[in-house]
Amino acid sequence: MDRLEDVIREGEVADDLVLLVRGGPDTKEKILLHADRLADIFTFNDAPARGLSLFAAQGDLDAWTVLGDQLQNYPKYFRIPAASVVERFVLLATFRNPHWTLLLQTPDGSEVPEDQLIDELVAIMGKALDNPKWVKIRKRRR
């Protein structure tokens, strides 16, 4: 299993970022699915890394670019100010910019049930927004 610590980009601050997360009607179930997938691949602090991948932007122009480059296959997305999650969740700059990882754990290491953290995250996320950069991909008939 790979260590998430090995793919952290140093020196980036999350406070002024806007987080862009793939969206849909089954948000809680998708978060659990993504947490399972991440934990199957990575550890963090010697434990399974349960969380979700997301993208970050600085300002509206950057968000517009990220929506078109990274999230164009998703008709819905969530837009979350990073400042609204950094005190409750571990938020890490990972892999290549603009990728980030939000872990379902608290920055201070306090024990909070994962289900409670997911409910809090869903409440922070609010309602999914229409992605203006969504490109519907047509499947070819054979």
C-alpha cells in the first residue's frame, strides 16, 4: 500500500481556496465509495487513508478552468470554501496541482465517528451546482 504522505505538495495553504468536488444526488454514498477506494490504495499516518479526491481553485477564473479541465465529465459539482473545512477535516495538497485530498479525520486527531464527519461534510457542501463546463459524452453505437 502506498503512503499518502509521499505525494503531499509542501508549502500550499488551503485557507483561500475554493474546493470543487464531483457532485450528484447520492452524495453520502459517493463519499463512502470514494473513501473505500482511497483506503484500498493509500495509508496516512500508518492507517487506511479514508477520504475523497477533489480539486481546488483560487478565484472564479481558476475555478472556471478547473471545471472545464478536471470536471467536464460531471454535470454537477459542489463548490466549498476551503476555510469551511480546514478546522474540521484534514485537507492536503496531493499529487499535481490542482488536486487535493480531504481525509475523513480531524486535524487535531480527536476521535469522531466517520458517519458523523460525513454528515458534517454533506451539510457544508450544500446543494450541488450545475457545471457550466459539462460536456456530455455520446456513446457510440456498434
